[in-house]
Amino acid sequence: MHICNDGLEPGNPGQATPTDMAHVIVKVRQAGYVPPTVTLRARIDEYLFAADVPVDQFPELEDNPQVVSMAATKKLRIIE
């Protein structure tokens, strides 16, 4: 297989922006509420959902009175 890299330029690490996202489970006080800094992945029920959160937004979510708790997700092994 031939890979064509015509037109590609080397990147500049100094201009890179961090994209550290965490996969979390969030529990909120108000049904249907999703904090503005999170990206909803899947709703579990009205108060609980899976989300992607920028790591630098954790302090803001900790201070949000609508957020009851937040926990990191874990990958589960496949059961055969």
C-alpha cells in the first residue's frame, strides 16, 4: 500500500492545544439538566448521564450546585 503525504506540513507542538477530555458519569439535582461545559454522551435516566468533560472544567462542575456527583467511567472487560 502506498501512502501519499503530498501537501502535508510538519506540525508545530508549540501551537498545539490540549484536548484532555474525561469520560464521566454525572448525577444532577434537576431532571434533564446538563451543565453547559459538558457534552452529553448517553442519558441513563432524568438525573444521571454519561458525558465528556474537558479536564480543566472539573473545578467549575464541582462548584455547580446542580451537580450532585461526578465519577470517572471504567472500561469493562468483555465477558465471553
